[in-house]
Amino acid sequence: VTLKVDASPNLARKIPDVLLGVFFEEMGRGGAGGIWAELVSNRGFEAGGPNTPSNIDPWLIVGDDSSIFVETDRTSCFSQNIISLRMEVLCNDCPAGGVGIYNPGFWGMNIEDGKTYNLVMYVKSLKTTCLTVSLTSSDGLQKLASVTIIVAGKSKWIKVEKKLVAKGTNRTSRLQITTKKKGVLWFDQVSLMPADTYKGHGFRNDLVSMLLDLKPRFLRFPGGCFVQGGWLRNAFRWTETIGPWEERPGHFGDCWNYWTDDGLGYFEFLQLSEDLGAAPIWVFNSGNSYNDEVNTTAIAPFIKDVLDSLEFARGCANSTWGSVRAAMGHHEPFPVKYAAIGNEDCGKKFYNGNYLKFYHAIREAYPDIQLISNCDGSTGPLDHPADLYDFHVYADAKTLFSMTNTFDKAPRTGPKAFVSEYAVWKTDAGRGTLLASLAEAAFLIGLEKNSDIVEMACHAPLFVNDDIEKKWNPDVIVFNTWQHYGTPSYWMQKLFRESSGAIFHPTTISSCSSGNSLAASAITWQDSEKRSFLRVKIVNFESDVVFVTISTNGLQASIDVRQSTVTVLTSSNVMDENSFSNPNKVAPVKSQLFNAAAQMEVTLAPHSFTS
Ligand code: AHR
């Protein structure tokens, strides 16, 4: 097989600076119980809804029915989330360890020796009472940290703030609040955050660092169908996710069927984009859910809501909504330059009508914002104006591999493509196989080639908490309370991390036999020290070794061949996956390329991605 890289300047083309990014959706506990570091689940006792009695899951009692009685009532000091927990201590002679309540977090809390945890809670008591707040093992026996709090019996809500410093490590700890005194108390908005989060912004350090390593140029958020909701009443409403965390009502995301306290809200998504150095892409609800729609004649309040969201992000600190952002600690605007009008809503009865209303209103107020339509424009022109169109694909490995050429024939005029969700799924994908990553790599190579009209692309979904029962497979990053690993799709994406903004050079594969199971591309770029690099990426999708002669002509910059490396992503079995016990089973292996030259021989391992 020969692979010719033509690096002549007249054929070179700049790839968009924003080509590759990440798509965060609140699914698989990626946010609440994931990258958002809050350790208490259902911190406001709101998850069962506003009616009483309400479900306080996963809170449980310390003690038994004869010593303690808990129920929800509507006496909270927070008007938007009115439910609080009423706890009645029944025992005169309470057990030595006290009775009370505990929260196991999201399948346990990761408490680490020497680390500090910030506790905030709101409490009210009829009588002056002594409370013990502690971090313990899941059975309550091992005490890792503890503070004593005297609550004055004033029948008035008080805010308690304490630091708990752990003396020991336990990955599945719980937070418990106990007392030995008979009486009645109320609790609300109980939060426990590790003191050490990314830049102090509330994100789990280890998971942010995985994202940073991908060098994402954009962050699409907050969904996916999380934006739509099964029903509009459960859709993501940005206004309810901003401001003081204690006052956020939270909501039940009925697309992925779990409650979120919305600690990770609209502001935090914008903050995360900034922290990643990624352009924010705000996917807002277009007046559509899976089961209901807003008629275009009634869409005006939704439009006002979206314009408000843009003012929140971009407005001056003295504007109505910009001042709310500034009060949250971000005086400078967030540079929102992209907004998607809905998610997967094309074809719904009122989508087109609603779309046009959103489009014109936003265009008038923010002419520089690139607007994204849900309708696929890859096979023909759209019947409405748009800057970009969404393209989603979930397919088996063979199909996705064959889609390497999908955009070759897409219209070169009109809106550009935003491949905002792509992945191999179902049988070929397992929980993240090498096979899936190879097909995805070939598909991405096709997007690089067509990056004159493909502006952006991101894989879906991004995160999954391994402890949840029902998982979407596969995901890019798998985690539990304290561990994480990248699936082969993660490592594959890492090998594309220099592509955004690089220079693309055409490649030609000539072969008598294996040409159809190879996909290749070549880019050059400069690092911050102005050193030039050439990267040739080749997917070998077949089960045999392939010998390739790579020849490059027309290179302008001098490449230091002594620094050349070859990185290979492969494994002994194409269905191999990573796991917590073997996180690098399928991970790139880098070595020096001794024969680097304008013409060189390279051996491609069976089922491999070589770069
Ligand atoms: O990525 C998972 C889901 O797939 C998204 O929520 C939705 O947009 C798509 O159908």
C-alpha cells in the first residue's frame, strides 16, 4: 500500500479552529454525581416533588422507628424549593451514637485522608439541641471526621457552615447528622463539597483534567434530550439553575429519569467552558419535548427566555441579567457565539415555525451568534436560514467506517455541518471497544477531510458513572466516586487533539487489496514555540497487518525527523475494552520513529489506529 501526502501549499487548507470539542449532557450521572463535585444527593429533600409526604431518597435514618420519625413538610425558608425535612427524635434515652439521618451520596462519598470538606446546611430546632455531623463509612462504624453544632432553640432557620477534615480514606462514605436529645428539628439544603475543586469552581479535578487533555475547542451543553425532556414541564429551564444554589428548585430530568439539584446549572456550564478554554455552545429548548410541543403562536415567552439567557451570558454587568451573572462572581461576559435551536426536533409539527421565531429574534439582538438548526443539510439545502446544521449518527462499526466519505458530496454552499453527536453503538460498541474507536477514528478522518464544510464535531455521550444501573453504552469517560478511565474512544480522540486549527493536506491511498479498509489523513501545525509538526493518521480496519509506504512531498516547514514518534492504538482483540482494573488495556503506545523521512515504510498492526 502506498500513502501519498501532498503538502503543496496550493492544496493546503486550514481546519476550523473549533473543529473538535466535547458534548456534555446531564445523563449517566455525568453532572449530578459526576463532574459536579457535590457529595450530597437530593440536598434539598426536593427529589420527590413538592407534595408531602415526599420521597427523600437516598436519605435514610440512623436509629429505628421507635427512636426517630422523619417526614417532609413545606416549611422551608426557601420559597422556590419549599420542602424541608422534619425530624422528630422520640427517644428519652437515645443510643450512645445518637439517632438522626444520613446521606450516602451518589453510591458513596469519596472521603480522602487529610482533605477538607465544606459543609453547609440550614437547620431549625424548637429546643436548643446539640448535633453531631460526621463523615463515616457506609455502615457508620468508621468515623472519618466529625463536628459538633449547637442549634439554639429559636424556631428560626439558621445557616450552619463548617469544615470537616478527614482522618482516613473511605471511598463509599456517608454524611450523617445525629443527636441524642428528644425534640423536633428541620433540615434543608444540606451540602458537602470537597474544598479542592477545579479552580474552586465546583468541578471534580480528575474529570476536568481528562477533558483538558483532549484540548476541546467547544463545549456543547446541557444536552441532548435532557434539554427537551420527555415532557416540557421537565425540560431544562436555565433561570431555575442560576443564582444561589440553595434557592434552585432542582428538577426531574425525565429523559434520563433522575433528579438533579441543578448545582451544575447554566452559569456553571459557562464557567466550565471558560475553564476548558472551549467555546460555549448553548443548546436551548425550542418549545419541544418528546411528548408535547408549544404552538408557534404561543412561543413568545420561550423567545424572551432565550434572549434573557443570552443577556445573562453576554450582557454588561449592569444589564438586568448580566447583573445576576456578575453577582454570581463573573463580572466579565461569557463569549457565547453559538446557540442551537433545540435538539433533534426537526420534523416536529411546530419546529420550523418556532425555529424561525427564535432565529430572527436572536439574529436581530446578537447578529454574531451562529445559529444551529436541527435539520440535516448534508443531502440538500435547508428550507430555512441557518449558520450550521446538526448531524447526529449512531451506527454499527462497519457503517460508521463506511461513512468516512459521507460529507464528500454534501453541499459546499449554505450552512456548515455540526456533527454534534456521533458514536458507534450497540453490539460493536460493548462498553467501549477498540472496534468502535477505530470506526469513529475513520469517521473523524472523513470530517477532517471535509472540514471546509464540517465546522465542528463531538462524540456522544461523554461521561458515565459506573455505579448507575441503566447505562448508555458506550461513553467516553467512565468513573465512580474516586476512579476514572478513558474508553478507547477517549484515546482515539486524544490523537486528534492537534487537528483543530491545523493545516490539512490531501492524502491518496493506492492499493491492490486493502485500500478499502484504510482511512488516512495528514495535518501540519506549529506549537507555541513555532516548531512545526506533521501528523499522518491511519486507521487499519482489517484483521491483517498492512505494510504502507508513506511519501510526502511539498512540505514547506522543516520537520525535525529526529523527534519523530509513532503512536499506536490497538489491542490483541478488537473487542477489547478498558476497565477500572485495567484502564490502559487499550491505550495509545508511543515510541520513537527511527526511519522518519520524506519516504518511509510503516507497518500497521491489525485493527489499529496509527499516528
Ligand atoms: O447522546 C445520547 C442521546 O442521543 C442524546 O440525548 C440525544 O440527542 C440523542 O438521541
